[in-house]
Amino acid sequence: MPALEQDLFRCFRELGIEITNYRHPPLFSVTESQDLRGEIPGGHCKSLFLKDKKGQYLLVVMLENRTLDMVGLFKSGLLPIRRLSFASAQAMTAVLGVTPGAVTPFSLINARPENLLVVLDRQMMDHDLLNYHPLHNEATTTIRSADLMKFICHFGFDPLVIDFDKL
């Protein structure tokens, strides 16, 4: 059974990670989140769950106003990938334990590193505070970027931090 918000927050406590959590109505898009966020500090982010032609999954996490050049990422040679596309909702649930609208780096609590690469936006990681959904889209959780790395690495992932402007 996938981890729930309370499991995630327990993990944060065990790792000594401080967070702030903000409740709100369900959000399904960046536009909706921009309308409701108010004065939540830090970089506001989005997460993309992708797969390549051979079935390798990628979780790409970036600032909400950024776009991903999937062809540029493929051609960069930075990752062992071929022809990226969006993964299905079924794969998202199977691999990350979340549903569309709730993809987040925190979903790595449910994942295994064997078939999943984690890619982080360099500009996003330059922010001290970052905001993501806590495994569902009815809240936003603020975490320090250094603590995000600590969390990701705790689960055996070795995230690649990429400057998407250089693709």
C-alpha cells in the first residue's frame, strides 16, 4: 500500500526535516495553484512523470514556469534515455503510488531506484525553500532544497541536477 501524508510526515520527522504544510482545495494544474497559493514562500514547482522508449521512467522536477525540452534532454546525452513521452496514469500509480495531479518528489517514498531516474532543475535547487504536494493535491508542503536532496537520497536515488537552459 502506498505511503500516505502521515507516513511522509513521519519520515520527515525521522530524518530531522522541518516542513510547513498548507491546506487548500484540490489543485490539478499549475494555473489553479497560482490562483490559490497566496503568500506561500519559496519556489513553486511541478513534477513530470515520463518514460522512454525502453520503459525507463523519469521523474523530472522543475520550477512551475519552466518548460522541458524533451528532445534536448534526449540529445544532451546526460541520461541513458531514448524518446521521452508522458507515462500513463496506471504506471504513475504503480511506480510512484500517486495519481495525476499529485506527482511530487515526495512520491519517491513509494518508489524503487532500479527503474526510475530523478532529474532536478538547477534553477529550482537554487531556491532555499521549495513547494510540492504531500502525496495528494489538497495541500502544499514547503521544504528546504537541501532537505529535499536529503529526502531523495535517503531512498537510494542519486538525482541528476540539470540546467535546462543549457539543453
